[in-house]
Amino acid sequence: MRSNNKLFSELSNRILVLDGAMGTMLQRYNFTDEDYRGERFKEWPHSLKGNNDLLSLTQPQAIEAVHRQYLEAGADIIETNTFSGTTIAMADYHMEDLVYELNYESARIARKVCDEFSQKTPSQPRFVAGSIGPTNKTASLSPDVDDPGFRAVTFDELRVAYKQQAEALLDGGADILLVETVFDTLNAKAALFAIAEIKEERGVEIPVMLSGTITDASGRTLSGQTAEAFLISVSHSDLLSVGFNCALGAKQLTPYLESLASNSDFYISAYPNAGLPNAFGQYDESPEDMAAQIREYLDKGLVNIIGGCCGTTPEHIAAIADLARNYQPRKTELSTELYK
């Protein structure tokens, strides 16, 4: 993990560009179940197709290639291929025992490529963000409509799972931990609690990005919070940034970013989808159209970190990066003194 000073220095001087969708890029490979298995898991008794995190072990060259394309497009921050890298999510594939290795190797691959690009252009250092997804269970809501008090997971189970993932990401070389696509803030709080434990145990500062997701036109997360409520409920945490990603396109996300930016001293991040999905679940918004909508964020001085989520490609990130370099980052009171 590199010095946090460099990260804060970059954030104070310019808008940093986050990469785009890993899943969208991996779909282009049309990997079969055999491809997901590789030689190592050839005899695994369960289907593995769709386990994108596993590709860091069985198809690492593809993961490296995607990272490389986003860096060539102008990304400053690369997310690790670990969105589902917890024991809770990996239970679907009966691969809980592989979680540390999956996260470590994913971070190592991203670190390798980022260091390569940073050496080529030292004036534009690149950073690795360890992706920590929301898991496939929620701590605030019951999955059983007939038993509203039932919970499929506990806070402590989430804390333990997130802690294992976060430690592996840091060991593999992540600069930042990105708790993303938060649909239930209680899940996110378990992740933040786990990260705080690691910080205390290791005696280190860990920059943490937190990104929620507005799930529909009501402007609320799945667990029912408005943008303001989401911010208030996490504002006690020691965060690098807070923001939103996924679910909505850039245009639809604007009012919620305005709410965060006007009420927070954290850096603000945004990485929307390439528009809304069509009837076939595909994203049709062009890089030019998406960049044109993101221009509003920049004109209004809303963001410090900008990127793309579902449906975005290196072409989208290139268009966003070309635009962002012409703007100053959002001004914030967040002090770099805490990280010296």
C-alpha cells in the first residue's frame, strides 16, 4: 500500500477517474463453464460459470487485460475483481475456503498493472481500490415475507466475512478499500466496523471509499434510506469519500449527488451505469452521451472521483477522462493532515 499522502495530493489537485465495469468486459470473452474451471477446478462438483471473481485464479490474463485497457483509457483508480469476494457470496459456489486467495490474487494483479503504468507516467500515479461488494444477503430486511423478523445473516457474520476480505485485499496491495453498491447500510456498517478493527490492529490508516446505490425512482436505497439519511448514517465513519454507483444512469443520479455534495465534507464519488438497461438488460448509452450527462456534475462542482458502472467500457472511461481533465475537483474541508 503506497503512501496515503500521494492519494490526497492527487485528490486535492484534480478529479480522479475510476475504471468502468469489469463484468461488462468479461462478457466479451464468452467464457464457458470449462473456462471458469480451468485446470485447477476441472473436477469441481458444482457449476462455476458466472463466478467472475474466480477468473482471477483461472483466467488471470483476462483480468489483467481488462485492467490494462481501463488504465490506457485514462483511469487513475482500478477496482479489484472481488465484488463477490466474501465467504457469504462464495457459498453459492461452495468456495468459501478460497476467499483469502481470491482477494489476494485479485489485488496483486491490479497492483502489478497499476505499478507498471505509474512507472511509465510518474506524474499520474495509479491506485488500486479493493472492491468490497454488498454480499447477496441483507441484514436489515427479511427474505421471507411471512416472517418479517427473520434475517438470513447477522451483523457479526458480515463483520467476520468483510474482515477476511479486507485483510486479503490489503495484503495483496490495495491502496483503498471500496465498500460499494450499498443497498443496505447495515451491511456497510459491518464492513466499516471490520475495517476499523484492521486499522487498529495493524496501526495503519486505510482510505475507505463508500458508495451506495439508489435502487429506483423513489430516490431510496433498498433498505429505504434517502440520500440524506444514507449520508447521516455513515457520517461518523472515517471515510475518504462517499457517493453513489450502479442502478441509475448519470442523468438520474444527479439530484442525489447534489444532496451528498451539499451536506458532506467527504470527497464525493460517482460511477453511474451507461444509462438504464433496455428490454434485454443491455446498456445502450454511448460514451459521448454518458460524458455529456456527466458534464453537469463537473459544471456544478459535485465530484472528486468519477467513473462508470454497469455497461461502461474503456471507451466510456476515455470519454469521461477527457472531460474531467478540464475541470477542477469539488472543494472540500477534508484535511490531508490526518494522513501524514
